[in-house]
Amino acid sequence: MPRKLWKKILKSLARNFIWYKFRIVLLRWCGFEIGKDVYIADGLVIVEELADRGHVIIGDRVSFAPNVTLVTSSHPNNSRIAPYVPTPRGKVVIEADAWIGAGAIILPEVTIGTGAVVGAGSVVTRDVPPYDIVAGIPAKKIGEVSIPLEKRVR
């Protein structure tokens, strides 16, 4: 079976597999870098070129609520506008201890910093600094996680 087809099948199975720990195993088999003690709720969608590797990096203890979308690649396919519009492509990095709210969308070339929180339904178009709380479309800073400096992971 071609690798691209195998990856597509694994991603499809992982999306709604009953046991979340096996979702992580399936996604690792796809080539995604996923840290320890990560929680991935139902419905995680990773939009990418199937041949890509290393475009999704998830740190330790990251928590995904249901129906989160990570976009590493997007283009208009066969549309006549294809030669005239930018086609974003790049990594999505989610650092340790981040929490991604339900239905959030994270676009290419975005890093979610350590301990950051992305509010439900947000569209993240740029990097989120560590321990910031962002929400909205596009996501903007609405607060900070209150952790004493000496307890923050660097």
C-alpha cells in the first residue's frame, strides 16, 4: 500500500478512535511528533500535504479539546485563481502544557508557546507567546495564565 494512502487511513482512524491514547499512537505512525502525556479529544483534523513529515510538532502535556484543526498546507487545488493567490504552507508547533479549546483552527507557520491557552472557536494566524491566553477571529491576546515566574517551564 502506498505511504500516502496508509497515512490517510491512519489519520482517518485516529480522528474518532474511542481510546484517546491509541489516537496518539496512530498519529505518531503518520509521522507526527507528539510528546508525553498529551490528550487529544475526538475530531482532531490535520490538514497537510500527505507527503509532508515534521510539519506538526506537539510538546508534552498538551491538551486538545474536540474538533481542533491544524493546517500546515492549504491551496485552491484546480481553481483558476491558483496562480494568483498565496498558498500557505509551514509547520504548526504547539509547545508543552498548552491547551487548545474546542473548534480552534491553527494556521501554518504558527507556534503556540509553552502554557498558552487558545480559546474555543479561535482562528490562530500568528505565534502565541508562552502563557498568553488568546481568543477570537483572528485570535488576539485576552489575558495571561497566572503562574508565578519561578514555577514557569522555560
